[in-house]
Amino acid sequence: MAVPGNLRPSKEQGRAGRSNAETGATLFPVPAPPISRARLPTVIQYHPLQLTLPIGFDSWAQVLTDWRVSRAFDASPFPRCFNAEPELAAPFVAAISRAICLRQLRHASAELLVLQARVEEPAYDRAGGRPYVELRAAMETAQERYFTGLSGDRRRQAESIAVTWPPEVYRLQTAFFASRQRHAAEVERVQRSAAHAYWKTHPRHGIADDFFAAVASDSIPAMMARVDPAWWWRSFFTHLQAKSKRHHAADGRLLDALPSLRAQAKKTTLAAQIARWSETAASDWGWHGGTHYRRLADYADRKARSTVAWFEHRAPGYLGTRTIRCALDTRLRQFLTELDPHTRLLAAERDSLSEHWRN
């Protein structure tokens, strides 16, 4: 409440009762200083997702594995057996990389196959319930009744050629396999869960001590371990394990599959397609991923350039010229075979006379 005789200056006047025009004051607020760039969130810039596979490589799994093997080779002393022919380092690294990819991606575990076969029928029984079990029993009974009624010659003939089933048996078989088709997704889920439990106790990531135990005796890893065991076990294999603790060749297979997954991402997003692909890879290869596909693509592009430069430094033309590559691969196998103690031992046993030579 204003007291008479003590009037407050208006907004157009300053504190001394003068107008803003007289004092030079600004009526409108002064804009705030711009936000410092240091406070802005950092935006990660990724390279294009469509990668170009370097010349001389069949897949990104080979590129990523070659990169790790070459790093382990450089971290180790140069093997003395290669002093006379240092260019053999290139085919040696490529051979070790192929053995790792073969082990992690193509070597099927017999234990896993038996485990998945063991849980298959119980899973169908649980998914189909009592109607499925009764239908299977009726089909098996009808089939047994049909074969029992055949004579010996007709039974052998039916076992060797396609059988024309009676209408009842055919009807039961059609209903049985239709029921299995309806529950196939649930059985596949159970088998995938069994595979995940198996891979937890039998990891495929990294290089275990017995990683190359199942390779052929005339393979490059086996021969190199016999030719220079001190270098192999004390240096190279130790560094290979250190450089490959989390490595799995399926990382490269994901990059190989990205173009097709992007083409299929029409009704669902690309992330959903990759998640579905990852579930299959985890079940088949024991791969658990862990790296975002865009970051993986960014890393792969840099590793590819480093790997190509390494091969060009060790053996120029090995990646781009097929004749040079074939010649060096053949020379490496021949070179290690000549130095392999098993080769000399077998040659000595072959040249020795048998104790029954007189007979």
C-alpha cells in the first residue's frame, strides 16, 4: 500500500527518479551468454555400416582373426627356423587363423549334438501333452502291425525301397508330423537353452590350452609345435592366448551377415534381426557377442587396414596375387615337413628292415 507523499518511481524511471532515456538504462533483458561447448554431450561418429572386405580375404571372420594372430606373432621373438625365409611368416599366420576359425565355427561338438538329441523327444512330449503321446503310440502300433503282416521277402523289399503305406498308417503319420510341426518352435527353444547351458561350461571364446589338440598331425599348428616347441609354447602360444581372451570368429560372421540382415529388416528393425541372428549364433557356436554391431564395424575397418599393411610388409603380394599366395602356402608346408622330427622318424622306420623280412 503506497503512503501519500512517498510515491515510488515508475518502471520507466531509474532508481534516482529519472527516466531510462535520461539514465541510458536498457528496458529489455540482456540475453544470456551462449552455452559452453564443453557442456554439450559428446556425439560418437560412426563410419558407414556397409563395409568393404579387403582383397585376399573370404570373410570378416578371417580378417579379425588374422589381426589377432599377427599381433601375437609380432609380440613373440621371430622364430629361428624362419630366418632364412622370413616371408613364410605370412602363410604361417594365415594358417593359424584358418585353424582358429575352423575350430570355433565349423567344429561340431559331439557332446552338444547328443545333448540336443536327448532333450528333443521329452520336449515334444511336454509340448504336445497326452494327445501327442497317444498319437505317436498309435502310429507306431499301426506301422508295426503292417510290417508284421508282411512275409520275409516283402519285408526286406519294403525296407530297401519306398513303402506305400495303408490309408490308416498314412493318416496317423500325417497327423503325427503335423503335431510335431506345431510344437517345433517350443522344442527349438528347449534345445537352444540346453546349448546355452553347455557353452557356459565349454566356452568357445579365447584359446584354451588344448585348443589345437584335435588338429591333424600334418597341419601347420601341429608341425610348428614339433619343429620349434620352445618358441611355440613359451612365446607364441602364450601371446596368442593373451591377445585372444575374448575373441570369437563369429564377430566377423556377424559383419558378413549384416548386408542380408539389413535387407530383411522391413517388417522388423535391424536390431531385432541382429538379436535373432545372435541367438542362433550363441546356440551353434557358443558366441555371446557383447560388442554393438556399429562399434564392431568401426573396429573391423581399422583392423582390416592394419592387417593388410602387415601382410604387405611381411610378404608383398601375398593377399593380392593368387600365384604368390599358393607358392608361399606350398613352400611353408614343404619347409615344415622337412624339419618335422616325425617325418624323419617315420622315414627311418620305413627304411628299416622288418624282423620277418626273410619270410
